Amino acid sequence: MIRRSYSLLILTIAFIALGVSASLAQTVITSGSVETEKDGTRVPVAGALVEVYRTDTKSGFPSSKTGKNGNFSFAGFQPGGIYAFSVSAPGFAPTIFTGVKAGQEKLLITMVAGDGKKYTEAEVRDFVAQNAKSGGGSGAATGELTAEQKKLKAEEDAKRKEIEDRNAKALKANEVVNRTLKEGNTAFEAKDYDTAIAKFTEGYEVDPTFVGSAPVMLNNRATATRARAVDLYNKNAKNTDINAKVEAFGKVRASFLEAITLYDKSLTMIRNASAADKADPNIESFRKDAVNGAYETIRLSVLTEQVGEGVPAMAATIMPDYITLQTDAAKKNEGKLIMADLYRVANESEKAIEAYKAILETSPDNIDALAGAGLSLVNLGYINGDKTKLQEGANLLQKFAGLAPDTHKYKPDAVGLIETLKKEQNVTPQKVTTKKKP
């Protein structure tokens, strides 16, 4: 039985504010930004005080401060009204922006360095009166858009359109992701693994670079691929048609390899994510799902002895993550043992021996490591005609046979191999005197 692990994700789209004018009763939104020039570049002035005075009648209006992006907005200007803004900020010269009408957007107010002074209402109204007499002019900006402001407005309109298009695309992607997750999970539960894989692939391809959904799709597709491999193995384990069995087991190995590759792809994407994304608990959950899913696939590859080419190399990069995740020493050793067994099943005897011996250094009586190391040493000894390896393997198998219960799956093989080594290679087991590494 395999553990089925699925993550249904409800995505939320972070829409960027578009600043669209809204109408409520008889009031409208009036907005703009305050900027300054620094090193040839326009930058926002945050925290600037924007005081409002209606100039066609003698009345005021609540003031406001610019946000971190230098933006400000007012709701409540009366249509037909004409207003002036008195803008001040620490470190800047005050400025007065005249001729503002209700509903204007993208107003651009430029400040220059100064003493941080603030104009009084009387000074503002006097300036407006003098400016009107002179037909506009020095030191005052009007409510009409300048060439620079028109250019800025065109750029903002283009940006607005880009944001709207991006949000529409994100919404569509969100719908596809949730639909394919649901359909894929339903197919998986029905053991229709091909359909499940197709659905998760469709969901992944919506946005292969989005760390909020792509790892989930990759993990789920990998899980379905692994389940398909196990199902195919079980159907053919007792198949008497040798050719059909060999063909089926070839597909099993390919599916296990594909599943591990998908988990590895998910992990790579998460490793390369931004620091902010990595801090998201959901992303860490995706990482753990990938690590645990990969481990289960490796374990099943060993259990079925269907290890495809390339699996050990990929497993070697993933298993350290699995071992690190484990808080129990026994679980850590279990992970190390599976890695050693993987090398043995893949006929990478030297790596298997090294991995088994690393376990025996801290657990000299670990019967599984004794069996694995003994079998691998004997195998390598026969391949290379190396009696030293045969002797060392026989010694470990003898110790294993003395410790293991008769029900252990490798005990009959170990006992038989010891007798063969005695008769055919004149190799008699010697007592192993290993000490536990502190």
C-alpha cells in the first residue's frame, strides 16, 4: 500500500490597485502624486502634507498625507468646484498647485529641496488671487495637464491596461488550476492514473514558473505516476508470460524514474524560490511533500527491485533532505539503509558497500546492513575475482546469520552463499570484531 498525498490548493490573486474613478452620490475621486527629482530621476515624496482649499468659494477641506509611493487621493470634491493644494514636507520648499477640479486624476506635483516651511491659508488664498490676476504664471502649477503630465498619464494608462490583462490571465489560470486539481484527484481515487496524470500536467502547464501551484501539480503528478507503476507491477508480478512480464517491468522502472524526476523538479523549483516565497508555510509544506514522496518512490523501487538507470544519482541528492527532516534516529537510519539498498539493487556494489559500512560504524549489529554489505562484497568479489572481498563478505554474512531470525528474507540466501563459498572458493567465515563508533 502506498500513502496517497494530495494538496488541494485554493489560489488567491493579488490584484494590483488600478485607481479607477468611482462615483458615489454627487462626489468624485480626485487623485495624484507628489514627486521630486533626485540624480536625474523622479522619485516619490512620502509623507507630504496636502492641504486643500476651495477657491471659487471660501471653504476648506480635510487634509491628507501622501503614501510611501507619493500618492494621494480625495473623495468628496464637489463637481464644478475649483480647488488649490498647498503641499509641504520636511526638507522641501512648499508649493501651491492651483486650478484643481473635481474628478481629476494623475495630478503630478513636483517639489524641490527647501526649509520644510508650510503656507498658511491666507498665504495660499493670496497666491491664488495674485496668480488669477496675472493670468497664471510664476511659481504656480495649474490644473491643466502639462506635456510631461500627459506623457505620464499615457504611461499610466498603458500600465493600467497591462495590469488588467495580467489580472484576467491570473483569474483564468486560477480557475484552471483548481479545476484540474479536483478532476485529477477524482481520477486518482478511481485509480484512473493516466487521466490523473493528464489533469495534473494540464494544471502545471498553466504557469510552470509559479511556485504557488507548480510544485503541487508536479508532486501530485509524481504520486499518480508512482501509483501507476505499483499497479502495473502488481498486475504482472505473477505473470507467466515472460516477454509480457519483462516489458511491463521495463515500464515500471520508467515510471519510478519519471516520478522521482518530477519530485526533484518540484524541489529544484522550491530551492530557487525567493526568500519571501520560502517563508510561506505552504511552500515548506510542498517541499516536505516532495521529499517524502521521493523517498516513498525510492523505497518502492528497492522493494520491487525495479530500479531504472539514473535513479541512484537522483536519489543521492534527495535522500539527505529526507534524513534531515527526520527527528527520530531510527528513521534516519532507515533512510540511510534504503539508499544503501538502492545501490545494491542497481548493482552499484562499491557505493552500496560504502553506504552499508557507514551504518555499521554506528550500528554494528544492524542485521539489514550486515546482510546488504555481505551480499554486495561477495558480488563484487565474484565480479573482480577478489578473494579479499569474498572473505570480508563471508564474515559479515556469518555474523548476520547468527543474529537474524529465521524469518528474515535474506537468511536462507546468506546461509546458502556461505556454504557455496566454503566449497567453491575455500573461503571460511571468520569472526567479525567490529566496535561501535562513538
